[in-house]
Amino acid sequence: MTTMTIAKAINEGLRATLDNNPRALLMGEDIGALGGVYRVTDGLLAEFGADRVVDTPLAESGIIGTAIGLALRGYLPVCEIQFDGFVFPGFNQITTQLAKMHARSNGSLTVPVVVRIPYGGGIGSIEHHSESPEALFAHTAGLRIITPSNAHDAYWMTRQAVECQDPVIVFEPKRRYWLKGEVDSDSPGASADPFKAHVLREGTDATVVAYGPLVPVALAAADAAAEDGHSIEVIDLRSISPIDFDTVTASAKKTGRLVVAHEAPTFGGIGGEIAARISERVFHSLEAPVIRVGGFHMPYPVAKVEEDYLPDIDRILEALERSLAY
């Protein structure tokens, strides 16, 4: 076991991928000599060369389109989108080509492209640098979407994404890049299946489901609720598409109450899909409506007020209080 930040864990996951598979290569803006804006790819150019750590032009559609062609020729391209809000020039390629080519070819073609996207706010930046667009991609069939909340998952999800034959988008919570944790690079352990949710904290009174950057906030809210005598179960969703509804269903059936929290706006967000599915599955076991906590339905605000926009411990606790009041 080694202690490292999430950013370092991703770096080590990419290094292991390049080292173990000669068909793998990295592509992205400033990922080579600079090592990426967040230095996630630092040192990889020197180790593997410019043919495998490729600095691309500032053209996301070109990055994704080139990756699709490379994948069809047998390569395993890993694309970095520099910021979440920069992905939209490549949105057409991702949703109309990458996501559909396997089905369009009746299963004869695979396009194992990985798209890494730093996402979320909390870094004191502006719009286009602090977006949470995961629901836009989750609505598109043919994509797998995962998001780590800790260093161990970050390491193994990076490697597992490349090994998957389907296109995979890895949303990396940028404000958690410097969060440290233990990484076992020899065995994924419970993280062997990247598409399965993890129960991080057992509880009996209510369940909080979160993913990516809000997992530490959900755990802190559960700690605060415990001081008032409430036992809160916390689930790290980990996979946004597919969603492990079985784990969430079992927890909601046990506790009778469910709060879903994410940074993205609640309107049209992943929380709405979870609320609908759980209401259908265990309606008669619920003691309260499923409550969603998220960002507001507005463009991402300026840095001065982003803390008012981002869901925090108090907003999750307020949702828990409303749920427990039923």
C-alpha cells in the first residue's frame, strides 16, 4: 500500500497502462512537455516518448476523431480533455460516432477509446472550467461513465477503463486531485468492478448517495448527523452509466429514506434518474420522498460566489432533516 494523491494515482495508472500495453497512447492538449494543466501526466513524455504521449492541437473534435480512427486500427487511445467545459467541441464526435459505432456495425467493430475529463468546481475558476456535464453523456447509450472519489479507485479505474472494449468516459473530480489516500497497485480488491457502487458507511436511518467530488462532503455530513444521533448510510456511486441500482435499492429499502447529492444542477441531473428508479422499485418501503441535492439551474457562477453554488455539508444535512421529518 502506498499513500498518494488522486492526481498521482491517475498518473501511476497511466504509467502502468503504457508500460503493460504497447498499443496504448495518450493524447491531449499540453499533456506532454507541460505534464497537463494539473500535472496529471507529468513525467510520462520523458519515459515513453512523443509517439505515445502526444501533444495535440487545441481541437477537441480532432482529438476524439483521431482517437476513434486509432481505436479502429487496434490502438488504445486515452484522450485528455483539458477542462470539462472544453469537451463540447468534441461532443458531436463522442455522442454521434464514438457511442454508436459498435451498435451501428452490429457488434463487428469496437472502439475502446478512453476520454478523461477533469470536472466540477471548487477551484476558484470561471465557467467552462468548472462544469459538471455528466448527465449529458449519460443520456447517450453506448458510453460507460465512471468517476473516482479516492486514490485507490483513481488508479484502478484508469487502468480498467483502458481494458474495457466499450468507450469509457472517466470524470475526474479536479478539486479532489490533491486528496491523499492508500493505493494498492497490486490488487484492486473491492474495486475490481468499476461499475459497482460501494457502501462506504453503514447506517439505518437514511441513505446518502453521492459520487466524485461530493463523496467526502457526504461522509462529513454523515459524521455531523451522527452527533445528533442519526445513523446515515453513505454510498459512493462510482459509475454513472451504468448505475448500480441494486446496491442503491437495497440500501433505500433498508433505511427507508434516500438523499442523492451531486454538484451538477438538480434539474435534469443523475439524481432525478436515481429518484425515479428507486421510487419505482421500493415505493412501499420508503418513509419519505427521495430528495435531491445539487447545484442550481444556472450557468456556473464567478469564483466569489461559487461556494454558495456548490452543495455543502449544510445542504445535505438540511435534506436529511427534511427526509427524517416525514
